[in-house]
Amino acid sequence: MCPELSISTRTRTTPFNSRVEACGVKAYMVYNHMLLPVIYRSLEEDYWHLCEAVQVWDVSCQRQVEIRGTEAQQLVQLMTPRDLSNAQVGQCFYAPLCDESGGMINDPILIKHSDNHWWLSIADSDVKLWAKGLATGFGLDAQVSEPDIWPLAVQGPKAEELISRVFGEEIRKIGFFRSRMLNYQGTKMLVARSGWSKQGGFEIYVNDMELGGQLWDELFAKGEDLNVGPGSPNLIERIESGLLSFGGDMGYDTTPFECGLDRYVSLDADIKSLSLKALKTRKPKTKLIGLVIDQQVKLIDRRVFSKGEILGEITSDSWSPRYSVHLVFAKCELSLIAGREHVELITSTGEISAVITELPFDFNLLGLRGLKNRPGL
């Protein structure tokens, strides 16, 4: 019997709670002190539906840290080693946030409203407290808060068609990682072409509790012929796509260079960033790698081995029904995996070999041909 999750008033609610429960949610996790639905039908059924149709996700747990003030942009730049000097209004940036040692604090999407107004759409850590500390410590004119914003994601290959039926054809003009303020029932809401999947889609930054429920209902009513359904960030899809999870695949002891986020670090930029000095000198000690197993397994030990020597640990894993392989993310010691092509993992049926590869997975290079549709269709 699985243990139950005790839900109290400390776990904040969203405008979509009743809808999520009516849709038959089967599992939650706690994320930023809120409930994040993670399974509706089954992990694999949710995966295929996401890849073939369109889903509506309650991702209210993706909290917004709002920074306002004449030095708002200076504070945001201080927090990330990614150069924001040419950021445009409405632009979204995936960016690591790093401390004075180069260790990661979070990996949010940064959204620029103006030089004096930014949102940090965060992963699972208390960024607001860190931002307030930096603003105070550096004496910046930057006010840090967490507004009542509840993101609703619409993801999948039919997402654009569904969103256009609610917000109009203007939605099709929004470029990737760009956003616009659009009208819904007389209220302006930020809509961005973004989301935690590689299937395409949008995130709606809902700013009215009552309108949130209406919006959910309208998306389902207008998407019936598109096979719209409830969904959530899917473990299988994110691993196939190489999407990382802060707190799992990377954390406070990880630099961007140790988890493949090199391109988001502007080492040579003339910017004032808290972490740049350390990142220029701190040598990577670990590396996040991909492992491929040619059969479905149940991993019972998180450690990665070679001839009995421990090389690192598994951070995420899942069976891929599309490619018929078991995919693994593993954090390993750089010095111990250099030159290796295989490692050993412990499964419920014994030791098994896994192939080492770079992330994100290059399935063509691996010689894997995926199914275009779920089996039986």
C-alpha cells in the first residue's frame, strides 16, 4: 500500500484544483510549496497523449519572483551569468542562477516586462529569499515579491490551434520564447510560447483566480475535437528531450558547466554577475551524462559502477516506449568516466551494462528509430 500525501493549508491552492481532481488526477508531487499533478491516466498513456494531441497543465507551482525598481535589471543580471544586456521587452530567457561560488540556485525562465520590471518563472527553490537578500546586501533599488500568478500550460502538437480558438489569431505571431499581453474576458494576461516539453505549446500567466477556472473550462470546451485532455510535465517526454530538473539532475553543488548548460554562461561578457569570477576559475569535477540500456529494467541502486568502482549516481530514468530502451541521466565524476564507453547498473534481476552518451540523447547517432505513433494505431 502506497503512503498518502497529507495536504494542509500550508500547501497553497490554485484556481484549477477542482478541475484537476474532476479530471481524475492519480498522483501529485510538492513543488515550491504547492501541489503539482504528475499522472492522470498512466505515465505512458499521458506521454502518448501529449505527443499526439494537446494537454492543459496546472503548473501554478511555477512561481513568479517579481522584481521591480530602477535597478531591477541590475539585480537580475547579478543573479545569472547569462548576458541580459540586449534583452528585449517580451523576451523570455532560460538562464541558470548561480551564487558567488558558481553553484546553481535555480534555472528559471526570465521574462522582461521592462528594464524596471522582470519576472523569474522559477523551478523548485526559494529564489525570492535569495533575491531579497541580494537586493538588500547590494543596496539596490529593486523590490522583490511573489505576485498571485498561476501559470497554465497548453502543450502538444495541437496547442497552437487550441490557443488560437481562445485568444485569437494573434497567438500565431508569438515567436519561440517570446510573449505578449493578450485579452481574456477583459483582463490582460501574459501568454508566452514556452513550456516544459519539446512538443510545442504556450504558457498562460493567469492573474485572476475566478477567470482561471473559466479559462480551463473554455480550453476543454473548444478543444474537444482536438482530443484535449489534462496533463502535466511528463517524465518520459522530458528525459527523451533532455530537459533537466533542478533539485534532481542538478543542484546547489553543480555549476552550469557540469550539467551541459555551457551556452547559457557568458564568460567573456562585460556584465556584473555574482558568479562569473568563480565560473572562470572553477574546474568542473562532475558531468551529467546519458546512459542507454537496451531493455526495460527496474533500477534498484542509484549508483553507477565499473568493475566494482563507484563512478557516480543516477539522477533520473525512464523506459522509453517510443525507442524501446531505458534512458538514464547520471551525474558522474569526470576523472572516473574519461574514455569509458560502458558502465554497470544494478537492476532487480542483477547487474546490466549501459552505453554512455552525451545529453541530450541523439537517437539517430545511437541508431535508434522511434515509433511515430503509439503501438496499435
